[in-house]
Amino acid sequence: MRLKALARQPLIRLLAVNCAAGAAAALLMLGGLMALNPGNLRALIFADQAPGAALGLLLFGLTVTFGSVAMGTAIMALGTERQGEGGGKAQPARVRANARWALAPHGEAARSAVSNRDARLRRASQDAAD
């Protein structure tokens, strides 16, 4: 009885569905790893005396990882409102950059650029205080 009542809770259903999606992605990832055999992983696993244990542990780790990501993403998306398909037109952002700092990010020139900027800021704050 309690299980049915729990299944009717929308948050629990949301988490369960996304956990299942994460587990499916983990199974797909494990299949991909076995098919592609990166770094001779498949040969290493099946050369062991108990390859089922290694596969089980790998699947468990992948399930925890992908399930957590799927559930976390679902929880984080709860507060967003859908506004139809697509978004607005992308516009470039204007960023002001200090040319001296951009040309000399390391060494003595960078330290002098920072100290010059600090001196200008101190002078400006003193002028504002007067």
C-alpha cells in the first residue's frame, strides 16, 4: 500500500524515471566500452577469474554516476519555465579588456600594469574623498 502511495508522489516519480534513464545510459555506456575495447579493457575484464564481478562493479559505478546526473538535472530544471521552442536571437557581449594586461599576462610587465592600475584607483578614490 505504501509503495503505491509513494508512486503517486510527482517528485518520487520524476526521480525514478530519471534514475531509470540514467541506468539505461549506464548500460549503453558499458556496452560501448565493451564494443570499443579502449585500452584493452574488455580483454582485461574477461581474462579475470570472475569477469562478472568486474562488470557488475563497473555497471554499478556507471549507474550511480549517470543516474545521479539525470536526477540532478531533473531537479535543477524544476524551477525553469518553458517559453516555447527556441530562444531569442544571440547577441555578442561587449567586454572591456585592458590591452596592457592582455599583451603581457606574465612577468614584470604584468606586475607593473597591475601596480599602475592600483595607483590610478587609489588616486581616484582619494580625489573622490576630497
